[in-house]
Amino acid sequence: MELMQAVEKIRKFNRYYANLLGKIDQEIYHKPFPLTEARVITEIYVRNGCTATEVRETLGIDKGYMSRILQRFEEDHVIRKERRADDQRQYVLYLTEEGKEIYHRLADDANREVGKMIQPISKSDQAKLVTSMETIESILASEAPPEVMIRPFRPGDVGYVGHLHGKLYRTTYQFGQMFEYYVMKGLTEFMLDNAGGNLWIAEVNGQLVGSIAITRSTEQVAQLRWFVIDEQFQGLGIGKKLMDTAISFCVEQGYRHVFLWTVNILETARYLYRKYNFSITEEKLNAEWTKSTIMEERWDLELTNQEA
């Protein structure tokens, strides 16, 4: 079958199925829970401990609209929020007992309407229908996972690293211009002299999403710097790939020790540093980067037990 024929048939089926589901939805979803809100309730019930971002991206809901839905649900005691154990900046969502009752009512209504739709169909055709749906789901769900690639930096990448730091730390942690200056100053120095070091870029399907670097402190000591990942691409194992690349490079270069500086509010990164056996060796207060004072931390790792 030619590509355009396949596209037209798929679009024709989509129009038919969307109209069919629309008629069912009109019977099921009504005030106070229209279709989108019902889908949010269902997603939270099925995932049972998910972030708002996960639900929003799965359902393709506008960020502002999603925020209003969750605010209303919280006020009406439909959902409850809990801080994530591994990242205190994020909340996970659960249905309350009242929310679970609402979900079960919606599910019962949906089952009733779908049952009415397929009741006139013979059992053999029902089986064909279900099998066809399973086939569609299986084929479309088997698309290739995101391609994650770690590569050495190229011309133009260093500016991106500075941009990502400035954007992420400003929007997520309210860091000011002094922090961005600190990052850009270090990157400029790296561009002038990167002997004994390297900078790597993380890509997802060709899109730049993160970085990590090693710079030489002394002949035997390296510093890990500019470790950052776009928050939209967390959960793909990018942090581990970047850390493995940097540590392996240190071992290959004959460094016996590597250290890094971070701040105590970066829980996700600190969790990863612990997994790689880094330990805190120094702390100092910093009142320059944010409106409130934060704690800078030095983390160190001995490489004498690492194998090249």
C-alpha cells in the first residue's frame, strides 16, 4: 500500500472513531467532570503516584489548564499531593478516597455505555474487534525509544551549555545573574585552555538536552563541572550516561582524584553523586547567587580503585 493511501485510511478511521467515542463521551462525561478532567482522574488512579508533568504530557494538556484542574481537584479533596522522596522540589499525585469513588463511578458509566455499543454485535465479531484494537495498540506502542547520545562538544555547543544553566537555574531555583556570570566565566576559560579535560553534550533524537565536563585541576586531580540536564528529559538515564562518560575519561587520563562543587538544594544531582561514591568534604555559605543564602558543597571521589 502506498504511503499516502495508508495515511488517508488512518485519517478516515480516526474521524470515524473520534465521532463514535464522542457520542459515548456525551453520555458518560458531564458536569462536574467533563472529558478532560475525567481523563486526568483516570490517569492519576492508574499511575497511583505520578507528577503533574507526567499526566500533562501523557494527555497533551496545556500547562495552565492542567494547573487549574489540579487546583480545583485539591480544593474539592479529589486529589492529595506528597513530596517525592528523591526530589523534594516535586510533588506526586494520588486520589483521595473521595477521588477513588469518583473514578469508580466514571469507570462504571464508561463500561455501561461501551457495553451498550457492542451488545448488538455477535461474539465472534466482538472478538475480532478486540483483537484488532490490541493489534493497533501493539504496533503503535512499539515505536523506537528516544535515542540518547553522548558526544564531545562541537563549535556552538558551549553557548548552549551556558544558556541551559541560566534558564534552568533561573526558572527552577530563582538564581540571579551572578550565577550565570560564574558559569559563563568558567566556560570562557575552558574554551581558552581545555588541556586535560573535555566537555560532552547529551542529545535526545538529535536535540541538545544536557552536558557534563572534566577540567584539570592538577596533574592528578580533575574537577567535574557543568553537569546539567533539561528537566523535560529527566528519567531517560541521561545523568548516568554523562557521569559514566566523565568518570571513565578521568580514569583513562590517569587522574587519581576528582571533585565537584554543587549546592545543597540540588537533591537529584546529589543522589547521583552518592551513587558514584562521592562524599561531601567541604561546605561554605553562598549569598551571591540567590536572594537567600544557600550552602555550597564540595564532593570528592578517589579514583585509585577504578579500572580503566
